[in-house]
Amino acid sequence: MSKIQCLRTIRIAERPNLIWVEIETDEGLVGLGESFRGAQAVEAVLHETVAPWLVGRDSRRIEAVSRHLMTPYLGFASASAEVRAASAVDLALWDLMGKRHGIPVHEALGGASRSEIRTYNTCAGYAYNSGTAKGLAAGRRDIGAADVAAGPYDDQIAFMRDAGALAESLLAEGYSAMKIWPLDIQAAASGGQMITLPELKAGLEPFRKIRAAVGDRIEVMAELHSLWSSQAAIRICQGLEDLGIFWAEDPIAKMGDFQTLADLRRQTRVPICGSETLGGAVSYRQMLEAGAVDFVMLDLAWCGGLTEGRKIAALAEAFAKPLAPHDCTGPVTLIAGLQLAIHAPTAIFQEVVRATLATWYRDLVTDLPVIKGGMAQAPTAPGLGTNLLPEVRRREDAAIREYGTPLQPGG
């Protein structure tokens, strides 16, 4: 038995959306998990309902733990606080599994399908998603004359001002795909219910600038952030059709409305990608059965962790759909997504944000994915392959809670 002795949560005020979970066992091992958004709500679930049940159990029984945590009496609806808490615990248990056996998680999952995987750069800035509110204030904002780039990778400012130059910069670093969201700012006027022709033309301009600057040398994804009604989304997707867009992501406001999503898909030639916002394999099965998407995206910190993630990957394979793990949130989620992308047969991309890779992700964890020529290399270290830096828990703005008997108080 590998008995769980302690569950610890760590938050820092500087990154209010992030929460980390450390699970300690009587073997002297520590597993690391993470989730994002509503960190204090996730913390409450972990300490009030999860930890009292989990501490004392066998950390090797990952499937049994997952089935229990992913079927709460209340709270199982997409990526609820309960599901996000279950996701963080699951990632930590898989980290323990790999560390216990001295192998990377992708090997524990059944082995690698590839030694590296293509990345695309989500063109966010250094502070993207750093707030606690949803909507334009969370990072999906207009870029005004007063906005000044905080560094060479402030890519959201770049794609709104000169998307062609940004595409050239990415190609120079080896990235062959990019994702932008210039249409977000058009949604506020109508609450996403409609988009006028002038608004559509303005939102399409960055895509046109990319094609004018670099032609077909880079793939371009359109992120729509679940901001639009179905009819507005249809108009946008049809407007994107002649620009060679790789996919339109999360085009409608209710991505769990699979019939409406399937209806949209039938009315456009642009491939549809969905959805990081879903939780649990059942939702993905229903989405695929409805014929609603061309690409499957999942976030391991929101969908139930690697246990649900590998089931979703198996569904994608069974329905012959490519898989693309999400990351625009935290470093542990990124490296967990990479582990799944290396393992899953139909995975084609791992999302990255070069701005965060170059800055604050490095301030939080010991190791990050190695990217060479736009390709993320398979991790080789045991477990997930990264740990929180010791100084994170020593920060003045750190909030640490423990349940059980830690190996060493405070970690």
C-alpha cells in the first residue's frame, strides 16, 4: 500500500486563479497537481469534502479515486469546482505513479506514440488570464493606443497591431502555428448576439495581414472564446472560410449544446474545435456522437485529470478525431497535457504560450517542456517531470492549508 498521509493546497495572491495540490504518501513521495479558475472555491472543495475522504487511502488506486471524485452527489456539471478539485488530485496521483516506478507519466499511461509533438503559440501576453473575472477584463480586451508591449512576447498587443509581423516572429523561432482572437472585442456591443458586416471585416483583418505577410507558411487558429450566439458564430465562421483557418475554437456561448454546435458545423467549411470547457468523458462522447466537432480539445485541470483525459483521448481515437491538449493557465497543466499528447495516438498539437514559458511559469516550477524548432520533446523525468520551486511556498502572499500528517510541516 502507498498510504496518503497529507493533502496540501497552495495559492499565491499574485496568481489568484491558480491552485496547486501536493499529496504526500508514507513512501516519502510527493505528487503535484494543479487547477485554474475559482481557486478559493476549489480549495474549499478539497479541504471540506475531498481530503477527509482521501487521506488514509491507497494512492495507487487512481481509477477508484477518480470514479468517486468525478461522481459527486452535487456539482458534476462541466468543469465545476468539484471537477476541478478532482482534476488536481488526479494529476497528483499520476505524478506519484510515475515517481514510484521511476518513469514519466506518458510511459505509465501505456507508452509514447511519438518522441515529440508540434506546438502552436497562443498569442497571449504576459499577464493574460491573470485576473479573476471572466470576459474582456480577464485578458480578452481591446488594444488601445495607450497599451505598451511589456516585452518581445506581448503577442496579444502584437496580433491586434501587426499580425503579419507577429507571424514572421513566430516562424523565426520555429513555430508553425498560431492562435489569435481579434473578434472578441466585437462581442461586447450585442452581448454576442450579432456581428455587423463592418465589425466582421475589422475582426478578419489580422488574419488577412498574416496571409499577406507569410502566405501559407503558418497555420492559424481562430479562438472565439464561447462569446457568440449560433447565428453570429455562423457568420463569423463563414467569413473565415477563404482564409485557410485551421480551426474555429469554441464558437458558441454554450459549448455543451451539441445539437446547436453540430448545426453550425454543417453550415461552414471551417473546421470546429471544442472544448476545453467540458468536464468528464461522457460530455465528450455526447459531443462526438452529435458530430459537433472536427478537433477535440481538453484541459486536464478541468476535465477530470489524466484518468478522464486518457478516456477522452480514446474516444477521439474511436471517432477518428485529432486531439489537442489546452494550456493557457498554469505550468503543471501544460506539462501534464504534454504527457498525454506524447501518449495519445491521435494527438496533433500541444498548446503553449511563449510569453508565459519565458517568464512567470519559470518562477513557479523546476522544469518546463523543452521545445526545439516548434516541437515539444517527450519528458524523460519520473512522474509529470516538474515540481513547485521551494520558494513558492515561502512567499509572503502564499496561502497554504494542510489536511493530515505532512512529511514535513509546511512541505
